[in-house]
Amino acid sequence: MDGECKMDLSELLNNSRLSSVCDHLVNGGDLDEYPERQSYAEEIKNSEKALYALADKYGSNSSEQDEISDIIGASLSTLRRTFFEMGMISGIKFAEDVHKGAQELKR
């Protein structure tokens, strides 16, 4: 590869989170360096801070700021519940598939 050192997929999987791999696969292009590692909790906290900072910036009074903050909070709560449910359903389906595969191997 023209003497360039590119990260291979196994190296990427070992040093990245699933979201980084998905971004790479969806958006294409080469990953020349490891993405910055940040926990999901840190990402969520930073996103929430940024959203609430917008509420403070664009709300002209405390009533408007509270209203915007409430909408942001409700939206974040909905996203968390939705992603939790999606993860739970995916985990259950995966476990079912593994169980079925193990049953077929016993035959």
C-alpha cells in the first residue's frame, strides 16, 4: 500500500468501540489512527452538557430555559429507553440463535 501503514479490520476491532467501526463502515474511507477512546457514559454526559448549554444560550428567560431543558430531558430519556430495548431484543435474539445452533449440532 505505497509504504503506508493502514489499520486492518482486526486491529480496528481490538482498539475501537462498535460505534467507531460502524462510522468507518458507513462513511467509508481509511482509518489511519485509532479513534479517541471515551466511555459511553462520558459521551452521553458531554452530549447532555452541550444540549443544556444550548438551552441556556437560546432561552431568553428561566421559564424558556426550563421548557427547553424539559424537552431535552424527555428526548434523552426516550432515546435511552429505545436503545436499551433494542439492545435487549438483539441480545435475546442472539441467545436464541446460539441455542438453536447448539441444538442442531447435537443432532
